[in-house]
Amino acid sequence: MSHDEDQLIPNLYRYIMPWEAEFIDSQRVWAEYALKQQEANTQNKRLTLEDLEDSWDRGIPRINTLFQKDRHVLAYDKGWRVRTDFKQYQ
């Protein structure tokens, strides 16, 4: 890969979001989701794709995981592996 001397090579940092910004954006997106969910509950409505369209692929974990078939994985018991490992010592 070569380029002319007068042609600039774009810096990747312009296009890739740093982790810190991703975490800050995630907090903002999940706070917005909580507000939208609370508002929907007060109106006895359910959130739709149109309500979450602007934040669909944002947040850690992504908002769209709430609408997946296997969303119960998010509520996975994190102590399961430790308990199964220590059962052999009981």
C-alpha cells in the first residue's frame, strides 16, 4: 500500500470510538431507556422499535438484546460457575 506524498492517510482514531466514550454513551442510552420504559408504564403502553430506533445499536449490552429470543441470558446467574466448581469440595 502506497500513497502519493500530497495525499493524507486518515487517522483511524477519527472513526473508532474509544472505550471511555462507549461507556459514557452506554450510561446515557440506558438512562434514556429507563425513562422511556417508565413513561410507557405510566401510560400502560409497551415500548416499540420506533421508540428505541435511535438507540437500537448502542449501550453495553446493546438495547436490541432486550428484543432477542434469548434475552434471558442477560439475567444469567453469575455465580453459577463458582458454585459448580466448589460443589466438588463439599
